Amino acid sequence: MQSFVLFISMLFLVSQTAFTQSISEKNLRKHITYLASDKLKGRATGSREERKAADYIAKQFKKIGLTRKGDQGDYFHHFHFKKSSDPHGNVDEKAPQIDSRNVVGYIDNQAEYTIVIGAHYDHLGLGHDRNSLEANPEGKIHNGADDNASGTAGVIELARHLAQNGVREGHNFLFLCFSGEELGLVGSKKFTESPTIDLSKVSFMVNMDMIGRLNTEKRIMVGGVGTAPDFVPTINQLKGDLTVKLDSAGIGPSDHTSFYLKNIPVLFFFTGQHTDYHKPSDDVDKINFSENSNCSNLPSG
Ligand SMILES: [Zn+2]
């Protein structure tokens, strides 16, 4: 996972002259261990534990020194919604309102355009929302280590890397951790409806959803590559020994869809399906933290 996050970071660094910093396995492990702990009870949208997860992410953003880009002068973008009560997505108006927050931080490089780097941090909680694939899910903690503590850790460590690498890249960066994804991409949809930056100045959006299970074939899926002409050649240039499966579609089962629907090019990173998907067994001990990958086709001068 460490080297894979580094690979993603290289997308933004193609014009840099030196590349000395790496992505810390220790930090990735710390974030995923906390977010996917039983203490956070599966981070169900609107729950007390989901608020704790958002507070944790905001604390990391503050430590890293990101600029606050929430809607009230802090790191939070607040949103409210009512859960759909049937499989067709019809909203029950009598249902209680859910209050939730996306977490938003920014690096201002004084550039005209911004790259958005996002991942959802919510998961299935105690399995009460019909999204679990466990036979009798109710009351069991769905820890969601791969889905999507892994992508959340990726956002935090990319933010640290880009904030502290001593390079002023040619883009600004917006780091976004979404909630409400498991209930229908709610947080990302709400953000694109009331963004805290000018979306017409976003050059592309990167989404990481389940990036913690790089297998021995080092196989990754990259979606959205048809949404901008530079994506395929850039990925082919950087992929090193990763086996990359490309998908051109900008619409998929995660938050990049909300941005693509606003005509923003998107890239979606995913290390693949597994038998623990949407089950209480999606735990931190199954995350592949240290898989070494030779994705070092870096510009050297
Ligand atoms: Zn997910």
C-alpha cells in the first residue's frame, strides 16, 4: 500500500526535479488501525463514532498544516439528508434527518487550477442498512479497514507528502474525506452541490476507494481514464511493475462519480474485490502495508 500511495503521488509530480520523501508505512498503519478499530464501530454516517473519525481526520489535516476549507471556517463541510427507506432509493420524508460532515483541507500553491484528492471515511456501522453481505449482519461491527480506512489514510498521507516535500507544484490541492458514501455517494454529491472552492477551476479529481489489498500480482484498477486524454499515457509512464487494469468510465460505484457528473475529469484507484468486502471481517490485519513495488520511473532531472 505504501508504494502504491507513492505511485498515486507521482501523478502530481511529473515536473519535479527531486523526489526524496517517501510515504510512511507507520503512518498508514496508525490511521487504518484507529479508523477500523472496534472503538469506531464501523463509522456509520451520522453516528457518534463517525463524528470521531471526522475529528481525527481534521486533527491530522491541522497537524500537516493544511488550510481550512470547510463551510464555517474550519475543516468541515456540513450536510444533512434523509435516508432512503427502500432499495429503489426513494426518500422517506418522515425519516429522521441525518447530520454529517465531509472533511476538507487545502494546499494553496498560488496556482490557477486545483486537483481534488478524495476518499470516503464512512462505512457500514453495525450492519443495519441492508448494505452488508454478512448473513446476519445486525449488531456486528463492520470495521471497514480496506473500505475505506485505506483510502482515507491515502488522502492524509498524500496531503502530508505534498505539504512537506518542499516543492511548489503547478496545482493547488484540495483534500476531501467524504461521509455518506455507503448510503449513496451522499457526501460527495452534497459537496459538488455546495463546494467550498470554484469547481470550474478543478483540473481533475482523484478518488481512492479500497486501496489496501494490493495482491502479489500487484494488480490495481484505475477507472476514469477515458475522461481526459493525458491519463492513459501518464499512467503507462509511471506504472513500473504494477499490473494496471484500465477502465475508461467516469461513472462508477464511488465518489468520483459525483465529480464526473459535474464535467470534471476523474481517476478512481482500487486494489480489487475480496471475500471480506462489506463484511465484519474487513479488518486491519488483512491490509497489505508494505508490498514493495518498483514504481520508480521518476523524472530525474
Ligand atoms: Zn467504499
